[in-house]
Amino acid sequence: MLATSTRIALADPESVLRPLCAHLVEHEAVISEQEGATVIVLDASRARIGLSAAALDVTVEAPDVAALQEMKRAIASHVIEFAPKGAAPEMRWVGDGTGPALPADFRVLAVTGVETITPHMRRIRFRGENLARFDKIDALHVRLFIPPEGVTAPSWPMVGDDGLLLQPPAESRPIVRKYTIREIDSAAGTLAVDFVLHEDAGPGSAFAMRAKTGDLVGMGGPGGRGLKTAERYVFLADETGLPAAARMLENLPPEAVGQAFFEVANAGEEQPLRHPAGIAVTWLHRGDAAPGSLPLLQEAFAALDWQAEGPATYLWAAMEHGGFREIRAAARGKLRPERDQHLVVSYWRNGATDEEHVAAKKAEAAKA
Ligand SMILES: Cc1cc2nc3c(=O)[nH]c(=O)nc-3n(C[C@H](O)[C@H](O)[C@H](O)COP(=O)(O)OP(=O)(O)OC[C@H]3O[C@@H](n4cnc5c(N)ncnc54)[C@H](O)[C@@H]3O)c2cc1C
């Protein structure tokens, strides 16, 4: 195990420790009192927090640098969040993994090639080092850090002495967008991402339009949940969910059965997919209508015969927010209520940038 520690001076440390523990429990931390200290266990990492009249004494232990950084960041960011306004508690970690460093879950990728899959889908190939942690079928998604146009020597976020992320100055700060690893060969140090080229292009789509060999992006992650093993499968996705669904289809056992529905603009946007013979693929065309404006995927879901599908069918769906809301509500009504029988996710929101989409989702969750 790696270990690092810090003392955080606070006027009323208990008033910070209490909400910090309550919050981390929501993130599935297990918390106990041991020998006069609070012990927080999160996955394979553990933090021991001693409480005195004017400080928290924190020691973090974790199996690797990524987990160590994650636990430090969880403690540091929540101490700041729950400290009184204007208190600005200081912390300087000593021990393993200290000093400004790139986040351990971060890689720099260089573009090696650009392919046109369809008129509105572009595959960008990248080369990077040490990609093994990204080579997983149950964690397909990454955050891409896209430098502003024209910046050839980008600055990347760094983990500071205080355990928090130091962001580069605003003018050179990369913009973060979520994408799916469509193909990866970690031994060869290569991967590919399929980008939708859309109207009102934000940083992600604009990068895909201009990308050329040698351009750099950052990549953090991976994240997301994998496909559950099931007797039958139903996939529903628009173009943004297509790369993930396509990769999952490729990795299903040959005897897998089910149905997949993909919404695209027209026949020219269909792409060849490798999938088990028992999975029937249907392309839904929205024609000239704007993406996310027609209920094609909702109708495909509504037309499914769930009696015939049976209780052992797993639903995976990813699309624009409006479709996501309707399909999630319908899925909760029709399928068994257990959360692990379906994964319905909102990948983007009409009229909102990704930052606005994330903020709206947080506000909706808080309201709920
Ligand atoms: C887990 C996850 C995985 C994803 N994987 C992929 C992937 O592999 N490939 C992929 O292309 N996308 C993927 N997406 C979706 C992608 O992150 C969003 O589409 C993102 O908004 C694109 O960023 P942008 O900078 O191009 O546009 P933004 O700056 O976010 O938005 C600018 C404008 O474009 C609109 N817009 C955004 N996306 C679309 C779209 N697809 N069609 C039409 N209008 C749009 C917005 O509503 C907004 O008005 C994924 C999303 C998630 C959450």
C-alpha cells in the first residue's frame, strides 16, 4: 500500500468531518470509528481521520497512485466544500505520490489518422502510452481534454501538493467532453474514437472536423458501467450511443440474442456492424428532422413486446435527453424495478452544451 498524510487546521474540525462522512457514504464509502479515529473505506483505499480541537489529521492508504490521488481529492475537495465560507483551509500532503503530477488516470494522446465512417461520423485514431487501464469492456467511456484551437503545446491539469486539481490558465485550458473508446489495442498503444459531426459544433465536434496527425488531446478515465450478461438484449441508441453499442455488440458471445435499434439521419449514415447473428439490427431514419427531435427510439421501445422479451432481457439505451427521460420512465414501468436490468443514459441535451447539460442534470437530481 502507498501512504500519504496531512494536517488540516480548522476552527471547528468536527463541523467539517460530519458532513464529509455523510457525503462520502452516499458515494458508497464504508465509515467506522476505530481507536479514536474515523476510518473511511472507499473501494480499495482507506483514510484515517483523527479529530483534535483545531485540526483534522488525515492519513490515506491506497494500492496505487491513481487510487491514492482519488482518495486525497475526495477528502481535500470535500473539506473545502464543507469548511465555513472564506476559511480556505490549507493542506500539504507528505509521503507517497506527492508533488505536482499529472493525474494518474490521465494520458496524452496524439492523433495518428482520421477516417470518414459516414458523412456525419468521423473515426479519429490516436497513439498513447500506458493504455492498459483503458482497455476494458466494462468501462468504455473517457473524458477527452480538447485544447483550444491553435494551441499546439497544451497545458494539462495537474494534481497539486494539496491533492486538488490545478487547472491551466483559462486561455489555454482544454475543454472536457465525454466520448467512447470504439477500438483499443493497449499493447500497440493505439485507440480510436468515433465523433459525431453535428450542427452548432461545440469543442468536441469542432475538434473532430479539424483534427490532423500530430494534434494532441488529453484523456481521463475510464468510466461507465459495462453490459450485464443476460439471456436477451435490447439496444436503443442515437449516433452518440452507437460507438458504445457497436463495441458491446462486437464483444457479445456469438450465441447472444436480441434486438438493436439505431437512430440516424438516413441510409447514408448507417454503418457496418459486427454483431451476433441472433441480434436483429434495425436502423431508424429521421430524415431532415433535427437530431433528438423525433420520438423514433421511444416508439421502438413502446412497440417491443415485453411479455415475449421476458424478464431476463437487458436494456441498454443512450441518446438525447428527451428520449432518455421517456424511455427511462417507460422502462421503470415495464421492466422489473431492479436497477441492474436496464441502463438508460442521457448522452447530450438539445440546445445545451455539455457543461449546461451536466449542470441541469445535477439541478434535476437535487430537486428529485
Ligand atoms: C458516456 C458518454 C459517452 C459518449 N460517447 C460519445 C461518442 O463516442 N461519440 C460522440 O460523438 N458523442 C458521444 N457522447 C456525446 C457527446 O459527449 C455530446 O454530444 C457532446 O455534447 C458533444 O460535445 P460538443 O463539444 O460537440 O458540443 P457541446 O459544446 O456539448 O454542445 C454544443 C451544441 O451542440 C448540440 N449537440 C451536442 N451533441 C449533439 C449531437 N450529437 N447532435 C446534435 N447536436 C448536438 C448541443 O445541444 C449544443 O446545442 C457521449 C456522451 C456520454 C455522456
